[in-house]
Amino acid sequence: MQTPTVKETLHTVANQLPDSATWNDALYKLHVRRSIEEGIKELDTKQGVAHQQVMQNFPKPTAN
């Protein structure tokens, strides 16, 4: 499967926005999309951090 081009991704995101969307809405959607794609790429190239590793850095919840 070929990775979509930037232009194709822009079209996809634009088509998903409502007619009332603002520039900030569009930029936010693009930012989120790019962040997700970068995260997936990191995981695919074994550069990401495993979920279990991340969770070890957070305190365990306690019952009240």
C-alpha cells in the first residue's frame, strides 16, 4: 500500500471538514493527522516507546 501524498491528505482532510470549519479547525485536524502518522512511523521503525514502558512512569492509582 502506497503512502498518500501530502496533497491527497490535504484533500481528504478538507473533504471531512464541515462547511462551517475555520482555518484553526483545518490546521488542528492537519496537526493531529501528522502527529498520528509520525507516531505510527516511529513504531514501525522501532523508535517508539512501548505502552508498558510509558505506564511504568506513571504512579499506580490507589483506591480511596
